[in-house]
Amino acid sequence: MGLKQIDFGSAEYELMVELRKQILRTPLGLSFSDEDLATEKNEILIASFDDEEILGCCVLSPCNNNKIRLRQMAVKDDIQGKGIGASIISFAESVAVDKGFDFIIMHARDTAIGFYEKFGYKVMGDVFYEVNLPHHLMEKKLI
């Protein structure tokens, strides 16, 4: 398994979009619009691969000079719980530190809060709804 930053519009990016659609969107009856994806041109795209097969991914979106937002975290259904997500989180945090960010924030689905808490993320504030699911803002100080 290897982790790397990938390029917007590349063949690897297309695999990433398809995985996110399969895991995060289709079960909710949603898809991606061209406008949704166009914003990712200026974001940090991270994916885990085993040879040519994508295993998981996330997107890092800068918010300001010291905060970056982790979003669109997805791992293939059949390998969840095998450490892929943990590796992606660790890699994303390292990339964020290397780029000078002090905090990572995210809008975590309530079903994923326990996963992120294992890595030191803290719930901030009250529940809100995004894509018709309950979410919480979570944050972690990186340095």
C-alpha cells in the first residue's frame, strides 16, 4: 500500500472520484456536479493505492493561514477497519504540517466521530445537518 498526493484531472483522480461517489454519495442518492469537483483543482488530493487499485482517499481544503479542512474521507467498504483510514489520516496530518497548517478541522458524520476521536480530534459545537445526515465540527491541533 502506498499513500500519495494525486493530481486533479488525472486517471488516479478519476478513481478517487468514483470511490467517493460509491462510498459517500450513491448510498444517499447523491452524485457530484461538475461545479462540486471544479473546486478541487486547488485542493490537496490524497489517496492510498495497492498497485493500480485505490483503497481510500481524502481531500484537504485550506480554510485560512492556519486551518485546513479534511473532507471526503472514504475507504473501500470491504477493507474498512484494516488500518487504511488511519494511514490516510496520519499522512494527511503530515502533509498539513509540512504546508504550515496548525489545525485540521472537519465536518464529521456522527457515525464516524468515534473513528476520528481515536486520533485526537475533538467535537466542537452542536449537531448540524449536511447531505441530510447529522454531522459535528471536529478539530485537532497539529503542533
